[in-house]
Amino acid sequence: MDLAVRGGVLGSPRLLAGPGRDITESLAPHLDRLGDPLGAVGTTSPRELIQRIRASGLRGRGGGGFPVGEKLAAVAAGAGVGNRAIVVANASESEPASAKDRFLLSVRPHLVIDGIEVAARAVGARQAYICVSQRSEQAVFALRQALLERREARLLPVPVEVVLAAPTFVGGDETALLSWIAGGAPSPTVVPPLPAHKGLTGHPTLVQNAESLAHLALIARFGPDWFRRVGTEEEPGTMLVTVSGCVTSAGVYETPIGANLEDILEASGWSVETEVILVGGYFGSWVSRQDAGVKALSRASLASCGASPGAGVILAMPKTACGVKETAEVVDWLAAESSGQCGPCVHGLSAVAACLTRLASPASARRADLGRLLRWCTEIEGRGACRHPDGVIKLVRSCLQVFGPEVEAHRSGRCFGSYEGWLPLPATTQQVR
Amino acid sequence: MKSLYLHVNPITCAGHGLCAELLPEAVRLDDWGYPMVDPSPVSPRILGHARRAVAACPTLAFALRATPVRRLISPRVDEAGENDKSH
């Protein structure tokens, strides 16, 4: 079963604009509504195009929030004759609590393809890939159908090859993605070299989240000033969020960046029982209900409570659930999802998971475990080839901070909640194998 | 003289631990036997020992380079160096 069952909006939508928010928009209505993206770009030089994206202030919507214009410039700078750039759209969305990229592809596939074509123009690429999650047949179908339509209409100057994403969590990492597309294992590689300098088959490669590319397509049409009319000064535009947990209307919502967290939860019908909210995903942070009332969905606002919007995951959890137990299950799952390459990740994360699991139960919580866990967090951070260990450590730290009173209670033999399984846990890679 | 820094390739490192044995001044092992390396420039006083430790690494994972070890400015990491993940 997939999370993406319905779409909603706060304010006026951009990506989800147009008729029928939950149905696939085919090429003809897409062109009627928005016109040909490369036609709109016209004779704009690649340099000007990149300048336009830079001026828009668009940041990546995959979780890292890196400025898209800077990345385009880095790829374009490294590319040249005989060393053409390659564009890779990342819709692998391996984050279990996220469904926004699959949803976007199911309803507005042409917007993402527009973005790929415009980005290819900007960096001078003649080759593009889109790596799409296998979790939604609808998204894969809509994407392939859309590509067929464009090929027939001769609106696909740069061919786009569809690759099904590896069914692993780490497979969505940029370098793992490129290794997978090249036919290898979906395992991260050591950086540098960055994909932007030396990516697929050694070529400068632009890896960009699918939603970021859809925004890019709209900026190419309507300009940076239009893009900046919504959102905040630092983080302009709208973003897609996946809201789930104890809400009546789980789904993918388009919201202006900077919207109040509580308003988003209100729109999705959050339960009065809501106690905490997981923001950003499994590499994200827990935010208390009180904080949700005063925090906005932006990096700047969430930073003060150690969180960030990440890839737009918002998951509400009721007070009946024990936050330590829920987190411990996820950390255990994440530890098993390590690609198994780096010692500190393989051994460190499984030790961290076991330690947190002990702290999650009054029967096993020991005083020494908390100190040990904090020391391991400091020692493991930054010592993997990719950021998998760092992301897990971030979640563990947030758990210890927000659920500190629960950990204390467990150590004195009491527990106020139980494990209710609010955080989805797909079969681990090991089980799939 | 130009500063040199110690680097570990975490993928090729198999935790033999020779680096910590030969260069305890700059390397300490974690609870699983993998090296935690001092990120500051290698002191000229121990440079000879550092070179011998690098040469002794059985998996060639240990290296001396002129570039400092820093959190990689990858397109996935923002300017503040905060870690996050997409997918």
C-alpha cells in the first residue's frame, strides 16, 4: 500500500495547479496550461538560464536544501566538448514516510520532464536519466506514458531513460544512485570526486530531486521574481510535504515554505491526541506539539529546535505511543539498511540501535547505556563515506532530547506509552535479498 | 612548510589498527577497532612516524594529503555543514 492517496494544498498551488489534483495531466492539457518550456526559454543562453535559477533562490527539495543554481553552475563549469554533462533526476524516494516525488510523477509527470529538459539545456547535457521508486506503479506508468507522448510530439530534445530505483534506503544517496544507474551495486562511493565534477561514467553529472526540477521548469517559464512571491526571503517558493500519522487526511500537500507547522497539521486533520511530530523524515527530528504551534516549515525557523524540513516529511504521533520505542525500531531498521561498507556505520549503528532498544524498555534500561550512547554518537558522526550514519545519529540525538523524560522514566522502571508502529518500516534490504 | 593531514578511506579501511599502533599521537581506535583520526595538521615532530604508519596500512586506506579533512561540501550538505538526506 502506498502513502500517496490524495493531494491537498495550502494557499495557491504551483506544482499541483491545474484541473484535477489527483489525476495525471497528459501532454495536451499540460501544454495548453503552461506552453512548451523550451519555447519559453527561447534563445536564453545557458549562462543566463543558470543566472535565472540562481536569482530565484530555489533550494533542492530532496532534503539537503543545497541551492540548485550553484549546483547547475558547478556542473556546467566542469562540462565541455568531449566531456558532456549528464542530468539525473532523483525520484528514488527511499524515505519510507515520504511519497511526494511519486505523487508528483503520478499527477504532473510533464512538469518533471520539463525540468529535466531545461536543466539539460542549462548544463549542455544530451543524456538524461530519471531514477524512480518502484513503490508506486502509478508513478512509473504515468512517467513512461508521458515520455511516450513527448517522443511522439517531438518535444523531447534530450532523451530520458527511466531506471527503477534500488529497493534500499541508502540507494537514494547521490553516489549510490549513480553507481546503480551505471549497473553496479546501490552503494555510496567516497567523495570527492563529487558527482558534479565526476559522476556517471566520469562525466560531470547533475543529480537533482524530481520536485526541484519541477520548480525549475516553472522558474524557466515565469521567472525568478514570480518564484519569490511565495515563501520566505531565504527559502522562496512552495514545497511538497507528505503528512501522515495520527491525521484524518494523510497525503501529499503543497504548501508555501514558511507556513505554520500547525496550519499544515490542521489542514490534514491532526488528532487532538498528537504529542510529537517527526519532521524531515528518518534523518529528521522530533518536534513537540508546543513547538509545532510556533514553528514555521522552513530551515530557519526549525533550526532553533534542531530540526529542518528535510524532504518534507511531517508525521504526527499521539501521546499513547512511547517515542523511545518508536524511534528505537526505526534506528534498528536504519542500522540494517547500512550498505555495509564502512566499519563505523556497520558496527557503530548496530551498537547504537541495540543500546537505544535497551533504553526503550524499563526492563533493560541501564544508567551506563545513556552515557555510552552519547559517546558513540559523537564518535561515529562524520566517519562514513556517505551521510547515513550522520542522519541516524541526528535522529537518535533528537530522540534523547525530546523524549528525555521517557528515558529517565524507563531507567526508574516506568513507561508511559507503548510501541504502536507509527513509523512505517519496509522490509529491510537483507530481507529482500 | 606546507601542512599535511591524515585521511582514512572508510570504505577500504578494514580496521587492522596498525595506524593506531604506529601513530598513537594522532590515531585512536573506536570500540570496534576502526581509527578515529586527529583532523588537525600533522605536527612536523611526528611526520616521520605518520609516513611509516601510512606506508604500513594493509588496505592502503590511510593517507597523508595537503588538503584538510572536512565534512565534504557535497551538494547534499548545506553551507552550514548540516547533514541531511534526500532520496
